[in-house]
Amino acid sequence: MRACVQRVKEATVTVGNKIIGQIDKGLLILLGITHQDTIKDVQYLVNKIINLRIFTDETNKFNLSVLDINGGVLIISQFTLYGDCRKGRKPDFTQAAAPELARELYLEFIDLVKKAGIKTQEGEFGAKMLVDIHNDGPVTLILDSKND
């Protein structure tokens, strides 16, 4: 499981002409799921992400997590994080999970973030979405449950 985590001042996700998710200060998570992922990958990444100390304290040091600042999280399903671009010019997405497994683990990820007490918003699984990101810093990290 891969996550592209961005510290944001605000972020929204729109489907059609309707905003379906919106947060102020917090984290935008683009979540990619592969066919080998399990609930253990979900648990690992949720715990890692919600405790990442990437928000600044009063001394301007990265010492605070999204939990510490009472921030929000916007979670977007992103199968293209498993795009393999090593051959040719067209990405190969065979490492991305089938939609049934991906949806199940995506929803479990959202549920665990909510259970941590974090204001959580989400995109629409499988939909064409417009994601508006106001990256703060910019601070962007790539996490992978298989490589961390």
C-alpha cells in the first residue's frame, strides 16, 4: 500500500460540479492499493500517517502530528500510484489491486482514521475527481507499507 501524504492549508475534492469532501489545515492522502495488501498494511499506514510529525511547533520545528493540531484528513483513492513507467511511455497498472479489494481496504483505511478521532473526508472511489490542493510548505511524503 502506498500513500502520497501532503501537508495542506486546505483541500477539496469535487465530483461533477459538487464538492464532496473538504478540509482546512491537515493532510491530503492519495492512497494506492496493490493486490498483495491486507488489513495489516492498512493498520500500519494509518498509524504511521496520523502520527507523522510534519506540522511545526512554536519553534518552527516539525514536532506535531495531525492529531496534535486537531487537523483534518482528506483521503483519495489513487490506483495510479501503482503505475509502472519503466517500459515504454504508457504506464502499466497491473500492480494496482482489483476494484473489489481496493474498495474494501480503502473503506477500512477511512474507518480507522475516523476511529482515531480525526475529522475525515473522502473522495468517491472509482470516480473522476478534481482535487484542489493548497500544499503547505510544500511538504509531500511517499510512504509504502512494504518498504518502510
